[in-house]
Amino acid sequence: MRVVIAGGHGKIALLLERHLAGRGDTPVGLIRNPEQAATLRDAGATPVVCDLEHADVTEVAAHLDRADAVIFAAGAGPGSGAARKDTVDRGAAALLADAATRAGVHRYLLVSSMGVDDPPAADTDDVWAAYLKAKRAAEDDLRGRDLAWTVLRPGQLTDNEPTGRVTLTRHAGRGAISRADVAHVLAALLDEPRTTGKTLELVDGPTPIADAVQAAV
């Protein structure tokens, strides 16, 4: 399976690329900074330099040639302002969906966030509120498209070792999840087309990942 991952140098993306390459898939990572290419190659991925804040749909679609699926795992990242939360977390996700449609790539996984269903509290930091708004807008945009989409909402992300056991359901409740387990769940979702059209929350839990994905469908 050829899988193109937006935000290819992110922590989850690198773990996912290594996992996919290890099982015989072909991960391709879209990156903005060419200096990150070597890190992707070390993870078993093919790096492609493409700045999703400035590329057009034709350019992005060309990078999706022969892809079986796309995953949006990009984000403006720490230190970015509210404006970039919109241009990356919403705008780039929509651009990838436009490009997937043009390239004939039907499967689309979106890494979103828990907490986007509720309005931010009055004392919420403006940048965090913009992030949640952008993630929710990206979800809403994707739901209106003729794509085989799945939205994954992880809980609080950690760098802990993976446990291989999770809670994956429509409403999981607050909790944490390791980035490595998120990566493994994304790979399992790719393998299960019956997760199309589902929005799933993910936190640590008692259920092996394969069983959790089956239970979710």
C-alpha cells in the first residue's frame, strides 16, 4: 500500500512511516523543509518537499500519484499563532482532500483532536481556541466530501512506550495516549475499510488495537 502522509516529519508521522515500512508498505512523507528528508529516509519513507501552505491543488495532486491512501497528520506546531492554525490545521487538510479527489485517491484519514465538539471555555488561550476551531472545521469539511474518510481524535499525546492496548470509540472520555499507539491505530484503520465515515476518539485502554478497531465497526 502506498500511503502519502502530510506532516511527514511529525512525531506521529515518523512512527507511522517506520511501522508501515516495516510491514512492507510504501510510506511517502510530505515535508516543508528539505533538511528533514534524511530523517524520513531513516524511517523508511520517501520524502517529498511540498509546502501545503503555499502549494496549489495541481502540485499536491501530482505527489499523490499511485497512492492508495492519504493521511493528514500535519499541524502548525508549538509556537505558531492563531492564523497558522487556520492555514495549516484547516486549510492544508482541505487542500489535501482537494488533491486526493483530483488524483483519484479515495481513502483519507484525518488526525484531529479530542475536545473539538465543545466551545472553548471563556478563559481558553486564543491560540488553543483557534487550534480547536481549525480542527473542527477540517472535520466538517471532510465530512462533506465524497471520500472514504475516517477521523481519529487522540487524547493527550505522550512519548511513552506503546502498550498496544487502547480505547477506540465515538466517545472515549478524557485520557492520554502514546504517539506510537496512535501510529499503530492509524495503520490498523487503513486496513479496515468499514471505519469509513466514522469519527473515533482514542485513549489508553484495555483492548488490543486489532480488537478495538473491529469493535469500532
